[in-house]
Amino acid sequence: MKSKGSFVALVIAFLMLWLPVGQHDFLLEHWMKVGTFMAPFLLLAAFVFAKDRDLRTDPSALSLFLLVAYIAHQFEEHWIDVFGQTYAFYAYLNAFLSDLTGSATGTEFMSQASIFVINTSLVWLVGAAGIWRGSDYVFAALCMAAMVVVNGASHIAASFIGGGYNPGLLSGVVLFFPLGSAVYVWLIRARIASVYLVIASIIWAVLAHIIMIAGILAMSRLGWLPELAYFMALVVWSLLPAFLFSQSSRLQTPDASSRQIS
């Protein structure tokens, strides 16, 4: 019953985001503000409902903390960066891709609508799936950690290529690497996750970024991919970890193994 209720809440939440019922134009411009003001309530729920657990070994709670960290990153990336510029990532990314591909200045590779869809699927939906399914499918939580680590690495790579700061770089370095690495270490030490699953999650996140960029190019530059097909591909890829590597095959702690033997 608890799982069904969680699934229904998840479906309602994302239908409220994605169905065009009058909120779409508002969310295209202000979705990151919604996330920013939602973050303290997410943290409150985590500490209240998990007060009797060790949060470092609770994949669902860790997914929530990773989601909050990503929301903080989205604040810097898409709302106000370290120089006080607003909505800076949209202009930065299109200029970066124009230079990288030799396209004309002002070419729009990624629209505001694409940014909204990418961030609410490959971030919010992945985090929500980890919260929903992390206790039974730890791979969902590991993939949220992988999104954090791989995205942080992409910001660092872009700073080297571009020769300077890019919106999201500070939080990518200060938040993403320490927290993502800590989640991996805690879950491996607790024998809830294996090194192989961690590697698999990183591969999944790298492929997520490839799908994201390749889809944008195929949709906006080449006209090969309908917008709805791109959106559905992101949703499917985001939900995939919630159904892979069931915890029925999880690593057992020595105590648990000895109890089964006895």
C-alpha cells in the first residue's frame, strides 16, 4: 500500500509539472525558483520521517539529499550565478555550443523548454525515483549520485575548454564531488551497494548526458527527432534505474549472513 501511494504521488507531481494546464509558460521561466523554495521542505521531511534511521545508509534519504544538492546547483546554474547574473546558463550553453561546433553566434541549440524538460526529468525525476525506489533498488539512488558526480565533472571540463567560470561550476565542485563521493562510500561500506553497481551507475549517467546533448542536436539542429520523442526518451531513461538490480540480490552484511546460517 505504501509503495502504491508513493507511486500515485509521484505520478501526480510530474503530471502537475508537465501537463499543459495553464502553468507551462510560468514554469518554463520559473521552474528553478519552485525547486529552490521546495528544498527546505524536502529537508524537513527527511529529518522528521527518518529520525530513527542512520541516514548515511538509507538510499531513499540519500537520494533526497542529493536532489536538494542538485536544486542548489540549479539555483546557481539557472537562476543567479556567482556574478549575480540571472538565467545565465541558457545564454552560456548556446554560446559554448556555437563556438564548439563553429555555428553562427546567437544560434539556439537548447531552448528554455528543453532546459525545463531536461532538469525536471534527468534531475527531479531521477531523484524522485531514488526516493521512491531506493530502498528496494539501490541502483536508483546510485544513479542520482552519478548524475551529481558526472555533471560536476562536465562543468569542470567546460571550464577548461572555455577557459573560465561557467554557471554551476562552484556548486559542482563544492557540493557535487564531496556529496556524491560520500554517498558511494557510505553505501559500499554498509554493503548495500557494490563497486560494480557504482561503475554501472556512472556509465548510466554518462549515457544520460550523451542522450541529452545528442538529442538536442538531433532535435534542434538536424530536425531528426520530434520534441515529444526526445521528452519521452528522457523520461524512460530517468525511470530505468528504478527497475534495475533489485535489492533481493543485495550484498549481505556479515551479521545478516551469520543469522541465516544459524
